[in-house]
Amino acid sequence: MLWPIFHEKVKWADLNPAYFKAYEAVNRMLASRLQPMLRDNDVLWVHDYHLIPFAQALRGLGCTQRMGFFNHIPMPSPDIIRCIPQHRQLMRALSSYDLIGMQSPRDVENLRRYWEAESSAARGDLGNDGIHAFPIGIDVESLRALVPSPASLAIVDEVRRASGKRMLMIGVDRLDYSKGIPTRLKAFRQLLQTRVGMRNRVTLVQIAAPTRQGIPAYAKLRAKTETLVQEINARFGSDDWMPVMYFNQSVDRSALPQLYRMSRVGVVTPVADGMNLVAKEYVAAQSRRDPGVLVLSTGAGAASQLGDALLVPSKSHSATADAYARALAMPLEERKARYAGLMRNIETEDLRWWRENYLSALTSASGPASPQAANPDVAEGTRRESGGASVSGTPGGRLPEA
């Protein structure tokens, strides 16, 4: 229910009331399991939309510990939020946190606008001071330190052999309707159709890792994507050139830095995305001497930080095709200047910066509860440390991809 609505795909949301009841019940169950383990000075950092009702459930059990929430996915406009039949109930639950963190200023503005238009039944006691943007970053050094595995070397070699000396463009995504892959492919088709000189000179590598394969909407997306790939390759390809190299599989993470570095253009064009760390990883993997160009849609939260990318409207394949052409033809000096601007942000506002900023704000926040602030040492996943815990809504306790 919530994933499609938060990503502006309302028509794909199943609004069965039983699902929302189960969602609340799971959060109450988790709260009842955690509550006996909490100490008075604990601070909780709760992650993602799976756990919006979690603080409210804990408050109902008498917990007064400081609790913060971070939403890894986008916060849609008020009109779209209201498409959730239980939107007031859900947003009231969200207000039980002492601090709400969002990926971008746009997300913060959408939530504030919703609450300003709604009654106190949906707003609760949390004021605007309790909602802030904390854009998540990456660990640049860890990315650069990845050692390629044999499997990753195989796919890198496959791409290198197939592309030859042609320029590469790359997209790396889960095969999700939020990622804008069909628009990206249509833009590439338009590039080859309208700029004949680009034919046989550029190859688009699209990695689309399978996800949620049992859901009809995802099966439909896969069929649409594969049809577009086949159409482009049949129309423009030749005996020695496949315009689109399509991988509907998960790729070893250690292969990505090399694939990014080989690619003149990184293509990140989601319809709606909380942050999209692929954009930052693509830039961080580049060579300072000969960097590639990032084409980034305004649907990604990363667009609010990465102004030196070529920014395009999230649903316009024509504007995206123009950006492809500009990126492929961009002079080296401009590429270097844009890369330097992007890296200043990526290296400054990295993963550590995100974590420390959020926790500093959380331990000093005022809101529904006012216990003695702790100084948590929070690690990824669901884990207890001295005075702190982090609770994630993703399988295995991992922080979700943003």
C-alpha cells in the first residue's frame, strides 16, 4: 500500500483495509518485544516507512525514551498522502517521534504542508522544528577500497569486450517502477533516432536487479523493459554493436566501481526516489583526470545536493535525450569542473556526516517525550549499544537502499 503511494504510483496501491490493520499489528508486536529491553536513558533511531507506527506503539506501552525516525523514501505531496484511506491515522502515528528526518527539503516541505492543512487529529504535538532534512551520504573510502571478485571481473570483461572503444552509459537499479527505466530507454532510443552520428558510438549498460517478482505490476514492468531493449537493439544494432546491454540480474557490488569508471555517462533518472545513492557512487568512482558526467532526474532526492549534474525532469524522455547528447559531447574541462563540484558535496556530506548530524539533532530534540538525552553509538541494523539502538524496517536489520 505505502510504497506505491509514496512513490506517486497511486493506481498500483492495494488499499485493502486488512493490510493497514496488519501493518499496525506488526508494529505493536515489535514494540511489545522491544519494550522490556529498554532502559530509561536509551535513545532509539528508527528507520523507514515500515515502522511509522512504531513510536506510537511504544508510547502506548508507557515508553518515554527519545525516539527519532528517518524516512528513506520520498514524502509525496499532501494530495497524494491523502490517497491513503488511513492517512490521518498514519500521520498522527508519525508525530509520536521526537525528530523526523527526511532525505530532502522537498520531502520536509511536503510533510509540513500536509500537517498545516490538517487538523490536530493528524498533526499531533510535533511542531515544524521536529522535521528536518538529513540527506544520506556514502562511505567514499569503502567504495574505493572494494576488491573485485572473480564474478565481478567477468561482467566487467564482458562489458569491455562488447563495447570495444565505444563510449559507455550506465544505469544501475532495482527493476522497480520508481526508477524510471522505461523513460531512460525511450530517451536513449530518441538519442539514436535524432542524432545519427551517435549510432555505433555509444552503448547503454542497464543493470536491473530483479525485485518483488511475484507482484503483477513488477512482471508488467519487466515485460515493458525487455520489449524496449529488444526494439532498440533490433532497430539500431548491427553485427558488431548491441546498443543496449541489459542485465536483469543482481551484480556483485565489487564490479560497480569499475563499471562506473568505464562509463562516460551515469544515468540516474527515477520518477521518485528518496535519495538514490547510485548517483553519488557513480561520481565517487570517477577518475579526476577524465571524469564522466552524471545525468540526474529531479525526482531523486540527490538532485537537491548535486547541482553540478545535468538535471532533467523525471518523466521527460526528450529532455533526457538532450542531456545524454550534451554529456557525451561535453569537453574535458567542463567535465572536470562539474566533477570537482559534485565531489566537494559527496566527500563533505558523507555517511558519517549524515549519522552524526542526525544523532546530534535527536539527542537535543524537544518533542513528545523529554527523558535525559543519551549519547548513542548506533551501528547499522537492529542492535543495542551503550545507551542507544537503531531499528530498521528492512529484512535482516540492514539499513535500506536510499
